[in-house]
Amino acid sequence: MTRARNDAGEPMHPPYGPQPMGVVVFSADRRMVAVLCDARAVLPDGEPEREYSSYCGAYTFDGTTLVTRVDASSDPDRIGTDQLRRVRFDADRLVLMPPPRPWRGVTQHRELFWERNG
């Protein structure tokens, strides 16, 4: 599940569409990988593109902030950068919150909900 809101707290188009799909893996040796996409089989007319993102790298976690030093990514501009995510837990879900970003002319605040599998 994903959610997004604007600066006023109003709901926005959900990140990765109404059917998000992804996986995030954290290894014991402090490496992580995240892959996310819009999982709809067909995008409706007017959707400009399928949203997709992947990256991996070494990470640190202090209990509230996850920092990944990216060493491979679907977006070459991320390589060599630190990706910061605020972290909270909602029941059994891990919630990652990237920094606010511009999206279609407004500031978007994203929340990505991850459920443990297995």
C-alpha cells in the first residue's frame, strides 16, 4: 500500500498507482535492495508512464531514519547518493517516508507500507 498527500494534508494520486507492487530486502550484513512499480497490467489512456524505481546499497538505521548509500539504481542520478527515509511502524507494517518531492507541480509527501512476508 502507498499513500501521498500535499502540503495541506489533502490526498494525492497514490505512488505507483492503485496497484503498487514491490519488495524491499534488508540483509544482516547491512545491504538492502528496493524494487517498486505500478503493477496494473494495462495503464489507462492518459497515464503518462508506468512508475518504477529500484535501488540498492549499504544501509544504516538508527531506529527512526534509514540511510542507504546507493551503488546501483534504475535512476543513474541516485548512484553515489544517500537516500534518506524516515521510518515508523504501523502495526505489523514498516512505513518508509522519503523526503517531500515535487510531483506534477505540487509538493508530495509519500508513505510506502511494507508487510513482512514469511
